[in-house]
Amino acid sequence: MSDPYGPKRDRWGRYLLPDPETGKERAWTRATTLASAIADTHALTKWQLRMAVKGLAMRQDLLALAAAAPIDDKTTLDRVAEDAKQIAGSSAGANAGTALHSFTEAVDRGEDVQIPPPWDADVAAYRRTLDEHGITTHPQWVERITIVPEFGVAGTLDRIVTLPDGRRVIGDVKTGRDLSYSWPEIAIQLALYAHATHMWGGSWEPMPEVDPEEAIVFHIPAGQGRCQLYTVDIAAGWEMAAVAHRVRQWRTRKDIAQPLPASPQERRRQAIERLERQVSADTVLQRRISTAGSVDELVQIWAEADAAGTWTPELTELAAARKRALTSVSASSPTQ
């Protein structure tokens, strides 16, 4: 479900929200993006490749488009690959999960919503699990954008829920079939929400206090009519959030490698070339200074050479001598 306050996003999907300190709009890295900095994507990549291959086998027109496109036509080939994955059904599970997620949000907000099968059984299992464990949801804390200025991160938490012992914790609904490979990222993601400083509601408001040690995941595999609760160690997740932040900073560094300095022979050759260029430039400048017809022309010559970095103390002496000669001629000229 989309955020009710409709924040803007940039072309990378980052939230565009005001900084709570300065009030200036800025882009915030998504919490899921930071969490994915340490992800092992090998299995996901292999699955996506399988879906693309299967989709191409099912659609001859896509196969023809791929064959006709030059290897460097990234736009066409990316589009063909994405269409092939869609044809193979790679988005079907994601769409079902998104729908189920939206249904649970509506229920927790107290909305009257008609839920078609099989998601009605999923939502019933979710509500039953909440009741059995004495967990209370809060309509005002469903799908809220939060920020962690320390890392420049923003993300939308699913829930803040209250446990029977009175603790408020981050609650998160997951609808995928298998979370086995996702727990490290989930722990980071939920830890970021728990350590948020502000919550967006058209303007910033303080983040409610929640348990920084533990969060709850409601695992509702779409279409299976069941809900499993998990506790998540977000204290460990917070430690890794700092690591993930450093990983992202590391990836932006541009000073890791430098060109190898030239050999002594090459440095000598380059020095000779520079000297030759300087001598040539000096000769031209000396000629221009010696034939300058006015002080203004001398100033122009200096400005050009200074901007080019070719002006030298020797040229200063030559220009001063030419200036004296010009002013001397001017002073000795009869008054008209």
C-alpha cells in the first residue's frame, strides 16, 4: 500500500524529504538498500537467470528481439530480459505478496476491506496469531516512514506493535515462501527502524520509543493460510547496519588505484618536452612583449600568459623594460 502522505522519490527510488535539522529537502538512502550492502545475491541471481531463459523459450518474439539487438544495446537487452522474467512468472509471487501485505495493512488500520480467497485465509491466520500471542497493533503506526540521520537512511516500517509484557517493538510482515537467506538483511532493516529518530506524517514527529534489542516478524507465505512468528535479534542487526554503511562508503571511494608513475626514462622525456614547450612559449612571449605597442597590450599579454601558467620572472623583467621604453617615448612626444 502506498504511503498516505505521498512523499516524493528520485529516479533511484530514494525518499525526497526535508532534513529535520535544516528543513532542506534531500535524498535518503532506502533502508532496504543499506541492508542489501552485505547480501549474498548468488542464489537470487541464478534464479533470475533461470526465469529469463525460461521466458525466452516461451516467447519467440522476445528471442528475436534479443538476437537482433547489438550486444552493447543495453536498453533493449535489459527490457527483453525483464519481459522474459515476467513471462516466466517471476513477478507472480511478488504481486501476490504485495496484495497480501496491503490486506494486512488495511485490517490493522481498522478498514472494512473485502479479501478474496486465498488471501482471506492468510489474513485470518495472521489475525488469529496476533490474538493467540496477545499482540496489539496500532493504526497510527502502520506503514510509517522513518529516518536514521546517522546513516542518511529512510525506510517505511510495517508496524509498531505492543507485546503482552508492555514492550513496544517493530513488527514486520513477510510474505515470501522462504526467509532462510533473508534474515541477516531483515535484522539490519528492522534495526534501522528501531533506531530511527523521526517519523514522517506530512511533517516530522518524534519516533515512538521501541525495544532496540528485539523485533517481531510475521511470516505469512502467500496462499498457504498460515502465519509463523519469529523474534529477530536487532541488536546484532544494528551492529551490522554500521558495517553495511561502511561498505557503501567504501564502494564510493575513487582513490583506491592510481596510475603507475612513469619510468625514469619516461620522466626525463616528459621533462624535456615540457622544457621545449616552455622555451617555445617564452620565445613567442618575448617577441610579443618586445613589439608591444602600448602598456595596455603588455597587460593583455601578461593576463593571457598568467592564465596559461607560462609567465616567468624573466618575462616580468622584459615587460618592465618595454613598459619603461613605451612610457619614455610617450613622455618625450610633443603635446598636440
